[in-house]
Amino acid sequence: MTVIDRYASFWLDKFMKHRWIVPLCSGLLAVLANPLAIQACSVCITDAHDPTMDAFNWSVFFLMAAPYTVVVSIAGALFFGYRRAAAKREQTETTEPLMQLAWNDKESGR
Amino acid sequence: MFLGAEAMFFAGLIGAYIVFRVGSTIWPPPFQPRLPVGVTGVNTLILIASAVTMRWSLKAVRVNDRKRFIRYLAYTAVFGGIFLLIQGFEWLRLIHFGLTVSSSVYGGLFYTLIGFHGLHVFGALIWLLVVLMRAKQGRFSRASYVGVQTCGMYWTFVVALWPVLYGLVYLY
């Protein structure tokens, strides 16, 4: 037994202790042999600039933007509503008295 | 929350429409009637006018001007009713010309998208009429007008949605 044989046998023994590695590696090799099976993009089924692909992409883009638009619109409405209410409150809470009390003038000797 | 859910509902329908519209090289498909762009454009202006009168009615109730409040609320309902009548009339004409839900994807998408909007306008109109009835009974004042406010929000939503649908379905 040469040094290389011994070295290989040592690592093979170590490798075989973890039996789950064998099916995992076999599976990965099988998937790599068929690249279509590991295609990441679910709508990349046609060539670039294909109308169907463009349509899917635009639709995905629109649906992705829609929730943000909705949330920003609601936040904007709440913000401006709050500002309007605050301005209204400031208007009503003036330092001027609501009415001049006659007895106040009399008692103060004016 | 409700308006957000409604917006996402229409976003889903618009997303489906985009898939078919952008994916087709010829649109509308051959042997399908063209949509009435001009009449619907005028109808769009009527619906926008209804949003303006709704806003004026809200302004009137805030200053306790009951007479103007009821008048503008009634104008809003009338404009909404006119919009629905014109839409219904145009739909009848399109059906007569052969555009039905089952005639093509084009017809199916048109009636689904525009039909759901019409249904929402109809619902909003009924709500508006209830608010108008209650307003005539003197149920709203400067201090309490939440009912009018929520109805106004919903009405503004259905009006704001329409130009988007008109641009997408009729003009694009």
C-alpha cells in the first residue's frame, strides 16, 4: 500500500462515516446534469424580449409596487389629515376670550 | 384597511390584464369591436366632477352649511347615476356588436375589470343615497359627520381608480 493509497483510504473512511453525503452528492450531480430543473426564474421560459416574458415581468413589477403605493397613500392621507386637524385646533384655541363678561369690568373698577 | 384591501383586489385584476395585454402582439384581437373611447372619456369627466361635488359637500358640512351640503351630495349622486347609465348603455351596445364575456380573452378581461369597477360605483352610489337620506333627516352636523367622511373616502377611491382603468383598458 503506497502513501497515496493510504491517504485516500483514510479520507474515504472519514467520508463514508457520514452516509447522508452520498445521496446528497448523487442528487446534486443529477440536478446539475439537467440544468432546466434548477432554473431559478419561474417565468424565464422563453427567449429575452419575448412578449410573454415582458408581460409577466411588467405584471410582477406592478404587483410588487402596488402594496407600497397603497401604504404610502394611506400614510399620506393620515399625515395630511393630522396636519389639518392640528391647524384647526390651533385656530380654535386662541388666547382671546370667547366673550367679555360685564361683571368682570365692573368688579375691576373700569 | 378596507380601501387598502380594495386597492389590492383591483391591483390583482390589473396585473392579470397586463399579462394578457402586454403579451399580445395584436390588441384588440381581430374581429372584436373597438371600445367607445370618446363617450367613455366624457363619462370619465362626469365621474371626476362627482368627486369635486363630493369634496364641496364635505366642505359645506364642516361649516354647518346644511343647504349646500345636501345640494352637493345630491349632485354627486346624480353624476354617479349618469356615469352608470352611460356605462350600461355602452355595455349593451358592445354586447350587441358581439363583445361578450365568452367571446374572447379581450371580452372576458374587459367585463371583469370594468364590471367590478361598475359594481363598486353602484355600491358606493347606494351608500351615498343612504347618506343623502340621513342628511335630509338632519343626522349630520359640523360636530358629527363621520358617516359622510367615510362615504366620501370610498367615493373618492372609486373615482380615482377609474382614470387608471380608462387609461389602461381604453387608451393603451
